[in-house]
Amino acid sequence: MLHVVHHADYMAPPPERGTFKFDKYQLVMMELRSSGMPMTEHAPEPMPREWLEAVHCPDYVEQVFTSTVPKEKERRIGFPVTTHISSRVRHTNGGTWLAAMLAKEFGYAANSAAGSHHALYASGAGYCVFNDLAVTANRLIAQSDARRILIVDLDVHQGDGTASLTAGRQDIFTLSVHAEKNFPVRKARSSLDIGLNDEVGDDEYLAALEQHLPTVLDQFAPDIVLYQAGVDPHVDDRLGRLALTDRGLERRDRYVINEARKRRLPIASALGGGYGADQRAVAARHARSMLAMADENTRFGAQK
């Protein structure tokens, strides 16, 4: 059974400026619904303003809510922050929090959007407006739903915003495995960064993950894992510099789920990056990722 969080507002009208494609989110859901896997869809509430302001600058939150984000910040984000985008990012952030709460019940749950790991304190960046991973982690701890949280970021790009927003916290550990020469040029400092060379393929990638993830899980001992499951390490990704195959991505996702669940840890995934001219192909990668993780989770049963 796949428990997936989705909302109609995840789809937004194409922006007048920028290159980001929003249509993949509906295509992902079409792929999931036609997969044949049993699935329950959950609709999130918009993320409350005070939850966002606990992590992001209140003035920036106000700019997003009122669609008055300065042009220089919009350029850094990559598209205009319209009223539709404002509603969308509140729902996608609420979706990651809901996925985490569902994971605590069912072992694994997925948000069909978000993974916005480049968003910083007072600005968005790299197609990210608010940082759902940092906001969700902060809220889970604030309301005593977790004491220690591990954020595993396997997007091809370093999770610089997440690292910056959680820097110095002893209750949140950030692990980022990424292409070292890819965006952002100036990296932040995660709790643990694994920068990979260009063209790294399946076996070398999995070896790096196997070398570090179990140690982090055992030594940090989190209560829950938030997983940024970007599919942009794929060999055909337009913005990636790695060379994972379809099978390599599946091995990666099943491994992460297995390592968390065999320790009885709930794990929630956010969609993350995936880019290409063929949006259906990109959406299919995202869908296969969630389906593989849900299938792996069936080996362990419900969390409670």
C-alpha cells in the first residue's frame, strides 16, 4: 500500500517567466494511479504561517503570502511567486509534514511534491520557495512528535538551504550525497556531505551510500527519517551530472527504506528534483521511486 500526499494546488498555471515545469506533478499522479498498486491519497492542509515563520524570515513569508517577492528574489527562485504559487508552496510544505505524520503510522509515506532543499532563511533559490524539510523537522520536534530527525538528501544537488537552516542543531542531522561540481557552486556545510565526481554510476553511488548511511543511523539514532528522493542523479537528467540507471535509482530507494525500517524508524519522502524535455519520462521516474519504496515498506508492516 502506498500512502501518498497530493493536492490539486500542487499543479500551478505555467509562470510567465522561468523554465520550471509544473505539469510533471499531475503526470506523476497519473503514473501512480495506473500502476495497479493499492494506494490511498491524502490531501494536506496549507502549512500554517507560524510554522513557516519559525524557520524562515517573517518578512519573506509575508512577501510570499502577498505575492510581493522582490524581482531579485524571484530571479533566484527561478519563477514569479504569484498567488497560485503562494497557495501551492503552502500546500506542498503541509504535504511533507502530513507525510511524516502518516509515516509514523504506516512506516512509509510519500509527498508527491516538495523536497525544496535550496530555500534559505530570507529567500528562495533553485526552484524552491519554502524549505519543507527544515520546516517539517522543526515542527515535529517543537510539538514533541520526534526528538531527533535525520534528513537524507539524495538529490543530485547539495541540500544547501536545509543545511543552512538547521546548522548548529544537535537534534537534526543532514546527510547530503550529491554531484560535487553541480549547483550550488558555493556549498553549505551539512552534518555530513558526500560529494561525488561526475558520471558516477550505480555501483559506486550505492557503495558510497552503504558506507555512510548505516553509521549515521546508528550513531545519531533518529526517531524519524525525512528523505529528499530526487531522481535527478539519473543518467538522462537534464540538470544532473551523475549516471544512475533506472535500476540504480530503485536500488538506492529500496536501500534507504530498508535501512530505516529494519531499525523500526518511520520514513517520509519528498519528491525532489527531476528534469528533462520529456516530462512523462521524468514523472515515470518519480512514480517508480515511490512505488519501489512503498513495496519495500510492505516487508515491515505498519509502524504501530
